[in-house]
Amino acid sequence: MYMRDFSPFYTPFDVGFLGLLLPFVIVVAVAVLILKGFSLWYAARGGQKYWFIALLIVNTLGLLEIVYLLFFRPNAPYGTKSTPSGDSSPVAA
């Protein structure tokens, strides 16, 4: 008697439009997390305290992190010391 109203296609996980949007939100969140990790790592290793604080506090969906990584991160590889002549020599550990 009560089984006639039951649809075989019913699922408690059907959330409509949000079901389509959720994978996109997860991908964007993971990408922003990766960008934030790289930018914070470069800022910390480069001794850029103000960039580190700004990148840690300001959330711009990855835009500030992309700008930092493309234009403001240190160019010299870490663990090298620059000489006055411009040559880089590895630092002895």
C-alpha cells in the first residue's frame, strides 16, 4: 500500500544544482591551497616577512599568490651565496 509512492530513482544525496557545483568548488579549493602553500614557502625561505603575512591573511582565491609567485618571489636558488662579481657559489654546509 505504501510502496506505490516510492520512486526507484530516489536518492538522499540528490542536491540538484549544488551537486554539480560541489566538484568545482573542491577543485578550486585544492588549487588555492597548493598555490598558498608554495607562495608561503617561497616567502618564508626568502625572508620576505611582509609578503608572508599578507599571503597568510588575505584570501583572494589564489590571485595574490599567483602575482607573488610570478613577479615577487626571490630569483636566487636557496642555499647559494651571491658574490660581488655576480657569480653564485654553493654555500658549504
